[in-house]
Amino acid sequence: MRVGDIRDALASLDGRLDDVRRHHAWSRIEHAIAEPPPARSSARGWWLAVATAAVAACVLWLVVRAASTPRDGATTVPMIATPGHPATIERAGLTLVLHGPGIAMVRERDAALSVVVIGGTLVAERHSGSRALAIEAGGNATLTRDARVAVHVEPGLVVLGAGERSKVIVERFASDAVGAATVAPPAAVSPPPDAAAPPPTTTAASPPPRRIRPPARSNELAPAVAADADEADADEADAHAVVDARALYHDAEVALSAHDRAAARRLLEQLLRDFPRDKLVDAARFDLALIANADGDHARAGALLDELIAGAADPNVRDAAKRLRAASAAH
Amino acid sequence: MTVRAASADAASAFEAIYREHAERVFALLTRLLGPDREREDLLQETFIRLHGALPRFRGDCSMTTFVYRITTRVAIDHMRRRRPLAASDFSDEVDAGLTPAEHVARCEQLARAVGLLAQLSPKHRVAFVLREVMGLSHEEIGTIVEAQPAAARMRVAKAKRVLAKLTAKEDR
């Protein structure tokens, strides 16, 4: 082999970037530059904040306790949890488990409990005869009689769920409760895109979330008293829907990364079929159009793009679909 | 594409930079690294780094040169940590119309070429690819690798000498 042969061999390597890979790379780039997660430093910062708050809470509690006796007979107990070492309290017919890193302050008065969750994931289970549990988190408060409630608090995010939703919250945020494979990292969460944004021009992030929000409404504690059965069923269905649509989109991305357009197409078509009102449908439709173009099925691509042009929620998506439609029409 | 446009409408300007250069970046990564499966990740890393570096861009070279500069840095970082490619990694690169024997021979030839290239130091490898494969001038190469054109010329020459020795040694 000569030097010229080496040169020719390198020149012959396929350095082309097809539309699908270009688009997906852009989705990830856009997401990364929009909100770059300083992973290590934020975890360190979070730890430092938790440790500082824990020390401050303990000192304050000791000082207050030493300085005065509560006039109303209430007792306050701090809960401090670190990853892998949850804190547990059983009081007044309730079992409270705090998964860390996190802090909570539990106050008991007249056989009633209230808890202020400063950070971490709290799971509360009621046993028979217990009174309602008051939960305060992120500046919001609620009173619950649900058999099982979970609330997760971290900087910028508060989520609460009862029943099946509480299980989703625990799975997402409480790594020591479930195991690493099912856990989302405590930092850096955001919901699925409000406007699904597959094309490069949009400002909403389209790829499946590194960040997730469980089914409960964000920064808002759900009304808790005596959950309605229909609402509980709808919530459970909603939890199922959000997880599955997102999972389908994520699996489709994985398939595309492995250049398996057929598998990606099947997953995205399933998403459209099973979750027609999900916020990811526009992204799925756009990706299917790209795949159809790559497969040479320009008629199918055109039909999908026409649907987006007519009905996509985000005007940026409609614009991108128009541009891609114009490019497809050239074939 | 000007970076002044980026300051006025950062998001769409950066996206335009991406659209204009993504193909070139991917091609350069392919020439430098072979059909490495992490090329797409490296493509993303290049543009993420580019986004961070844009505020420091003074317009003293073209945007393409600036992009290539970052691409070569990303590629060099990757060269230092990845495993060598095997002949099987080149299977997708080979024309499907070949006979099985031709297919295997071609994969091995590509793997040899990339393997020989990998024996160069990263800076000589970059210089060789930019000059011999991408066809850039020594001045352009110098700007990309932040060296004088004469230094770029020397690196290309040394790369060719080393490769000639390696190929002679293999052929013996």
C-alpha cells in the first residue's frame, strides 16, 4: 500500500450526513445549548445546599427547642435523607419515608401530622384511623387523605401525586427506592416539549427528555381531599399515556441512531395511533416525513407534512414543514 | 454567514451555521477517524463547543476554518481515547455490489489505511487529512491548527514520510 492508496481510501469513505441524522443531531445540539446541564457541579452544588440546610435546620431546631417549650404541645422532628439512606418516621398512623438527598420537617400536634418538604422525595402512607396529612412544599400547601402520596421537591420543581401517580414519582426520582435502571437523575428535568419541535428552526426541544416530569402538574400541588375515583382513573391513564408516548419516541430515536428506519417508523406510527393527542405527535409526524423522504416515499412525506402545515401547534413547526414540503415536491 | 447575524438573532443564526457546516464537519470527522460509530456524537459535540466558542470568534478567519478548527480538536480528543477500528467496522462503507471476497478485501484495505493513519500523532494525522484528502492549502491548514503555514507544511511532509516507512515495513 502506498501513501496515495491511503489518501484514496480515506477519500472514498462515506462522509455523507442524511437528513434524518442531521435533524436528530440538531435536536440534541439545540437542547444542549438551550439548557446545558452542569452535571457534576450542579450535583455538588445541590449536595452542598442540602448539607448546609440540614445543618442549619438541626441547629435551629436545637436552639428553638432549648429556648422554649411549645405552647401548643406540638413536636417537630427533622427528616434528613441521603442517597441510599432514606429517613423514615412513623407517627399518628402515617409512615413517612424521605428519599434523599432531602430534608423535611415533620410536625405533630394533637395526633395530626404536617410535613414541610424542603427537598427530596417524600412518600406518605396512611394506615387506618390516621388523620389527614398536611403537606407543604415549594410554597404551596395541601391536605390529603389519600392512602399513598408522594411529593418530590428540588430547585425549580415540585411534583405531587397520589395513588398510582405516587409510584411514578418514586420510580422517577427516588433512586434508592427502585434501583438505578429506573431512576431519573434528580437534577435537570423538564417536561416533554410543549410544542413538539422536530425541525431545526423551532425553539422548543424535540428529542425525548433527559428531563422528565411525572404526571402531576408542575409547581402545583394537586387538590388532595378524598380523590375522586374517576379522576384517579384518569390520572392513572394519563400517567400511563405520558410514559408510553415518551418511551415510544425515545425508542424511535434509539432506532434511528442505529440507522434502523423501519423500526423507528413503526414506533412513531404507533405513537400517532395510540396517543393521537399527545404533545409529541407533531415531532413524530415530522420524523416520519423525514424517514419517508429518506426511503424515497415522497408522497407519504408530503401527506405527513401537509398535516403538519395544516395543524401543527407550533408555528415554527408549520414553517419547517412548509420548507421540507417544498424540498420534497422537487422530487 | 456572519457572526454579527448571530448576535442579532442567535438561535436562528446558529442553526444556519449548523445547516451550512454539518455535512462538512461530518465528512472531516469521517476522514480523520474512519467510520467511527461515535461520529454523530462527535458532530454534536463539535457544534456544542462551537456555540460556546462563538463569542470569542473575532472574524480573523472564515467561519468554515473556525468550524474545522473545533472539529479537529474534537477529533483529536476522540483519537486519544478510542479503540482502533476493525475491518468489520468498515462493512457499511463498502459497495454492496462486490462479491464476498471483494467485500472482505475492500474492508481490510480501508481498515489498513485508517489503521496506518492512526499510527501518526494526532497533529500529523490532522495535517495529512486536511492537505491530502480535503485538499486545503498549507495556509488554511495553519489557520485551522493555529500554526504557521511552514509548520503545517512540515507536518504534512512528516506524515507522508512516516506513512511511507510504515507501508514499506508492512509490504516487506
